Amino acid sequence: MLTFRCLPRTSPETDAVEIEAPGVRVSDVREALVADPEARDKLGGGSVTLDGRLVLVAPVDDLPLARRFTTSLGADWDQARVRYGDREFVS
């Protein structure tokens, strides 16, 4: 399980971003990950809510890649919400 705790961008614990963008279909994410090995390897994937919002958590250093990937899905970056914080994988 992936957890995400929102923090200020400048916090020393901040290591990730959470991107939420409207207007995305599950099939678009699947196809984009197949077509983009870099995004598949570095971002791993994302979730799409029932109302078509992408939720993607990525390392801060991969924000440019995450932005490119998000816009490649047809999402409007200006409508996306980007939050900074700490991610942790819990088993």
C-alpha cells in the first residue's frame, strides 16, 4: 500500500508529489504506460477514480516526467492539483 502525507514543499521530509488531474480514462493510462517505458519504469502507474480523475504519486525529481505523462493523457495541466509530501510504501 502506498501512503502519502501532505507537507510543505520545503520540508526536509518532502520526497514526492501527488498529482490529481481530471479528464482521464483508465484505458488511456494503460495505453500510455505501454507506450512510454520511461514513465512505466519511473512512475509505476497511477489510479483513475470513477469520475475520471488521475491520481499519481511520483518522486519530486520525476515531476517533469509526471507532468509530461499527465498531459499525454489529455489532461489539462492547468486544472491539475499538485501537492507535495512524503510517500511511503507499507506492506
